[in-house]
Amino acid sequence: MSGAIGGDMFSGERTGACGVSTPYMPPFQQVLALLGITDLDLQSPQVTVSSHGLMCLLQEALVDIDVHEAWYCERYPDVHAAILAGNVKSAAVHFRTAGYREGRHPAKLAFDPEFYFDQYKDIAASFERSDSAGLQRHFETKGYFEGRAGVAEHFNEAERWRTGL
């Protein structure tokens, strides 16, 4: 395990005895150690974990998120300036190490104003169906952060997260 945040915990392919390529998966005890907890701690309803360990796990979870470099740099000029200055390697690195935590989006969010209007009655009470721009602005600045889905394809997963999995 790399000591740096965002180490290559799950990356890297290896070929198993059967010739099947599988990604590396650290032993469960190693993940617990990274989080600063033990098996015994898991018997409690709540535990306190290492912020470093939590950030490492979040960054690993974000590895497969596609960050649209050009869109991200245009949307977040401060990140673009940091990349040009050599302070940040790329938009993807920024998103995984800071942007997600700051509430930045990796790319333009999928959004269907008809779905959003029809799915959320409180939204329908506040907007006109024809106000696509207002509906999208609401989703991008509030709805997404409330756990709402912008398209039908994301609804079940958004609900799963919104209700605590």
C-alpha cells in the first residue's frame, strides 16, 4: 500500500492460476488498518476512522469516474490555472483529490428536464414545465447535492444512496 493519498490500492492487473486477469484487492485487515480500526470496532454501530484512510478509499472509488478534462478546465478556471502553473497534474487528479470533496462535477451532469419535473413534485410546484434552464440550474446547484437524479437511468442508484444504501 502506498503511503500517499490515492495510492494504487486496487489498480494493477494480475493473472491468476486459471489465467484469469483480476485487479489487485488488498486484504481486508489491511483496509481496516488504513482506516485505523479493527474487526472488533466493526461490532459497534459507529466507528471513528482515519481521515487519511477515508480519503484514500474515496479516491480509489473515484478512479473509474470519467473526468472530462476540457469541460472541467472550462467550468473551473482556477483548476485550469493550477494545471498550467504545474501545481496540479490534471483535471482528473484534481477531481479525485479535491474536486469531489469540494462539490465539483467531473463532467456535465446528465439531465432530462421532463424527468426531473415529473419525478419531483416539490420541483413541479416551484417551476414551470417549460423552464428547462431553471430546472437544470436547480439540479446542478441544489438537486444533485440533495441526492436527486437528473435522469431516469440514475434514479434507483440515487435513491439507494439518498436513503442510506
